[in-house]
Amino acid sequence: MTLDDLIKLNANQLDDLFKTSPPGPIPDGEAEGRAIIAPGTDLAGPLSKFIHLFTWQGKVFDAKRGFLRNSILPFGLKAIIAMVAVDKSWLDGKDCIVLDYSDTSISAHWIRDEIRLIAPDTYLGIVFWGKTRLIHFALHFPA
């Protein structure tokens, strides 16, 4: 399953895929990211591409130190740090990899991401603002 394939799924299908996937190992290295907004609609592809070009390109994980930095803005600035650990998902109570910004970021301290491995080198994620679900996203680690 590619990042472009995920954008074609609707929100329920993405949730089902997340719920049936294992947490996988905490990733290490640089991942290409895709925001998935309005999944399964004609807007999903263009919105994802726009966000990828101008706002958020992905994440860079340091598994040994348990943190990541987001790759943001058109020139790929590495900023907005999150702590990374395995914990229970707010969606279904099962293990997932949590990306917690509460103690590391002034601008995103209310954000919590959860990811699970859905295919080799590919993770599906959910963004929470407080306890409210916002969007899905995907990460792919090139081989």
C-alpha cells in the first residue's frame, strides 16, 4: 500500500486499517509524510499534495534517543520535536507508537500522534488535538 493508495480510502477504512495493524518497531530515520484530509474524496489528493509542498513533508526519528523532529515549510526545516514511545492508543486501547508533543513543543503541546505499521516501511497515523481526533496521516521510510 502506497501513500497515494491511503488517500483513496475513506475515514472508516483508515480507522479499520489502524485498528487491525500492529504498532511495529519505533522507526528510525527520515520518513516522507502525507497528511490525509477529507479521505476518500476528490479533495484528498490535492490537499495532501498542497500540505506536502508548503507545510509538512514528514518526520525524522531518532529511535535510540526516543524523539523526532518534523520536516516543515517548503525548505524542510527540522523542527517541532516530539517524544516517541509505545503506549496505549486513544482510539482502541491497544499498543501503538505515540508521538507526544506535550512537553517538547510550545506550538504543538496539545498534539498527540499515534502510528501503527501497516506495510513494510509504512505507518498510518492519527492526529489528536487534546482528545479530539483531527486527521489521519501516513509515513513512508524509503529503503
